[in-house]
Amino acid sequence: MLRWINEGDPRVQFNDSAVEQWHYALRTVDPAVAKQAVLEHVKQHESIQVTPAAISKRSGYIQSSREAGQRAIEPPRNQVKHPMSWRARNPDEWDRLFEAGRAQANEERRIATERRAA
């Protein structure tokens, strides 16, 4: 990774000390996320040298963003229904209202069909 950065920006040194610093700063970062962070840094700050701290920080933002996006598309796990929901407490009333609503909708459709036929 450091060799790739050095090829794009010769101000970033490629020696044993730099390798250790970069390795320490990015030891927990996924390589694809680190590469995206470098590319974003260079795109936004062309005149500012790439540093391990800047890439580590930006990688954290990218990873958080990816995780938030993933959480947004996944349904909640182990969602417990409310134990005192109205339907559970009143199953007979629920069924009565459901059938009343069905009868009302059927009547409205019957009237609309008769109007179209006339």
C-alpha cells in the first residue's frame, strides 16, 4: 500500500520507518477501505501530503458510513411484538371490526359496479 501511495505522491517516503508507521496506523483497517480513503484524500486535498493519521481517520468515517448503509437495508433482528397489543388483548373485537370493514368495502364495490353498469 505504501509503495502504491509513494508512486502517486513522491513526498511520501518509502523506507522501513515509514512502513512501520503506516502499518501501525492502518493495522485494523480493511485494505479496500484504506485505498478508498487514500483516493478520496488525494482528490480533495491535492496539495496536502498523505499521512497515516489522515488515512486512518478517513478510513474510520468510510467504514462507519458503510456499516450505517448496511444497517439501513437490513430488517431489525429479534423484533419483539408488544405483549399488550390491542389485537392480542381483543381478538374477538378485532375479528368483528375486520369483518365489518370487509362488508363495508364489498358494499362500496357493489354500488360502484352498479353505477358503471347503468
